[in-house]
Amino acid sequence: MTRGPGALKRRMEELATGSVGRLLVSYSWPALVAMSLNALYSVVDRVFIGQGCGVDAMAGIQLAMPVMMFLTAFGPFIGIGHSALLSIKLGEGDRTTCEKVVGETVALKLALYAVLVPLFYVFLDTVLDWCGAARVTPGAREAARLYIRIVLFSHLFSHLAFGLSALQRAEGGAVRSMMCMVVGFGTNIALDPLLIFGFDLPWLGVSVPRMGVAGAAWATDAAMLASCLWAFGCYWRGRTVVRLRLGRIWIYPNLMWRALSIGLAPFLQHFMSALIVASLQYAFAKWIPDEAGSTAQIASLGVFNSALILVIMPILGCQQGLQPIIGYNWGARNYRRVLESLKTGFAVTTALTVLAFVVQVVPPFPELMARMFVSADKPDLVRLAAGDLRLSNCMIWCISVNIVATTCFQSIGRPRVAIFLSMLRQGVVLLPIVWVLPYFMEDKAFAIWLSMPVSDVLCNLATIPPMLYLVRFLSRVRSRQ
């Protein structure tokens, strides 16, 4: 669809009057594909590394993940916050402010890269020690350092691609947004085996040696660059509703603080995820007495994180599809549609969390999942990872209330409530349990893994009151309308 008033009017009418179920599907599947492919960068790396590079390399990739997750957290901080604001402003019909939102997204991404990434280069060894690298094998630590040092500089491209694709999704260009991630993922999956294992084409005079972890990092860099170029290309070719104007690339304090306050909830959620992963790694290093044992547990944690990405992305994709529907209708004061969208989103999210439970807990799926990331010649690690998957995800089916509530309050511009809800499972509940529970149990590794289902149950119970309050408010307003 081309840019212009007619295109904007048609998309806004669809958000206001179209079937909620159909809209959720049409907005969610491109968001699902985009988010899944974006997250699958690390999963694909782990598949190839786990099958051909050994336990040290697997643990090294996992040790690097908290750093990558922390940097990635700034993507939704800027991108989702501004995309939510863009949805609201489109609902209000404020075209000039919409262009400022797009320009400010680019400006903040550039400013972030200039400040944050150099700091990690300077303090990399200290950060890795905080992530548990001080108590693992030397090979695992060196693999983590190598991977991070190569991938860090490409985060400029990653952040720009994420921000611009989120904005395109917010204006109704869900397929265009998805294609940004499709291009990057395709580049990554094509280059990964070539660079990790090497290749030789003598008739062309081309020979690339086996690069291992470094090859995975360079493939990721190339993929991020490809996604970024595709995202900018959509604006250059005039395929967007809201234009990206060079004169609008600036920081507007009033818009910035409002957008960042909306994006603070998903930022804190991603930040706490990074902190939790770092804490889990540090806890394994602290409580497991030998380097080989702690390295194996961290490698198993890598399998857990990869499996979680595979099952959680459909859930988060649903939330990304739900956000513009709720945001637009809240901005248009169409509260009946907000309530209808909330109910539909909750039903779909609950079904997806039950599916996540099945594929990670019910035999033989945990073993099959573990074998994706662990080579067949390491049966002990396969058994360890499969058992950890069952224990850690046995209550994942009950987290849909918290996920939908966070998305809803974020979409309607209630950042404080969204922040509180996003912090519940990880910051308020899970993090203390990770550190306290091992003191009361003899099996320390079992205690660390058990902290996850305990936090799922407590978080779900604490989310119910604010969610009921919102539903009752929407029901009252709907009856008046």
C-alpha cells in the first residue's frame, strides 16, 4: 500500500471497525515472524555451535547472552515506546507529530550507539565476571569474549532495524516490518554454517577456514546490516504511511519522555531478563564446586534459553499484534473495542502458553528440544538439559494473565502499571528466589531451576487485581457508550 491520506484513512478505519479476531491474526502473524526471526539469530548460532564446536563453545555463547540481552533491551525502550506513541497519534489524526516520532526514533538510536557500545568494550572482562565467567573453563570464557567483541559494533544496525520495523508495524505495515527480519534471518542462516565450519571452492579460488564462534558472530553482523538496509529502503522507496524526513531527525523532549515512559516497561522486562540470566549463571558458578560442572549447567541454561525463545516468540508476537489495535481504539475513545480486543488477546495468549508447556514438559519433546542444541555424542548433557527444561517450565502455562496485562497497560499509555507488572515475575519475585532458595535445599542446581515455576505462580496471582480493575472500568464505560 502506498503512502498518502487515502492509505492512512483505510488503515485507521480497519483498526476502528474491522473484526478484532481477524485484525489480531493479520497484525500478529507478521509480528510473530519478525520477532521470531529476530530472536532466532542466537538460536541458530547455538544449533550450529552445539552440534559441532563442543561444550566450551556452547557455554561461551551462553555467557555472552546477558550482554547481548542488555543491549537488545534498548530496542523496545526506544522502538516499542515510539511505536505505541505513533499508534496513539495516528488515532488522534496528528500527522506532524507522527513524523517527529519517526525522526526521533532514528536520532535516539544513533545517540545510544555512540555512548553505550564503547563502554562495553572498555569494561568487557568485568561484565563477564558478573555473568559467571570467573568460575568456568578457560575455553568457555575465551569463547564469550571473542563473540561479544565481534558482535558489539553491529548493534547500531540492529537497533535501527528494530526501531524502524516497529514503527512500520504501528502504522499498519505489518508485512513490511516482518520483511526486515526475514532479510536479516535469511542472511544469518545462510552465512552461519559457511563461516562457523568453513568452506573451500578451489575452482573460484575461495577458501574460508573454520572460524567457530567467531564465524557465528560475523554472520550475525552481516544479518543485522542487511535488516537495517531493508528497513531504510522502505522509507526511501516511499512505501510507508508516515514519512521519514531528514529535517525531523532530532530529539523532541516532550515526545521523548512520553515515548520512553511507555517503552520503559518492555525495557525493564528485557533488562530484568538479562539480569536474571546473569544471576542464574553466577549462581551456578557459585554453588557448583567444579569448573566442568558449572560449565555444563551454563551450557544447559543455553539450551533452556534457546527453547524458551522458540516457544515464547509466538506469545510475544501476539502481543505485538494486539498493541496497535488496543492503542488506536484507546486513543479514539472506542472502549468497547478495547475490551473486545483484550478478551480476544487473552484467549489466544492462554492457548499459546499451554502449547509452550506441552513442548517443554511433556515427553518426548524436552529430549527432542535438547538434541537440537547438543550433539549426539554428549548424552549426559542431553539428559541434563531435558530434565532442566521439564522442571523450569512446569508452570509456564499460567503466565498469560501477566503478559496480556503488561501489553494492555503499555498500549493505553499507563507506563507505571505496565512497569510494575513487567517487573513482577523477574525483578520482584524470581531474582530473590534464585539467591535465597539454594540456602534451604541440598541439591543446589535443583533449587536454582525450581525458582522459575515458583515465580510463575506468584506473579500470576499478583497480576489478577489490576487486571480485574481495568476490565471493570472498560465494562462500565462501554455500557455508557
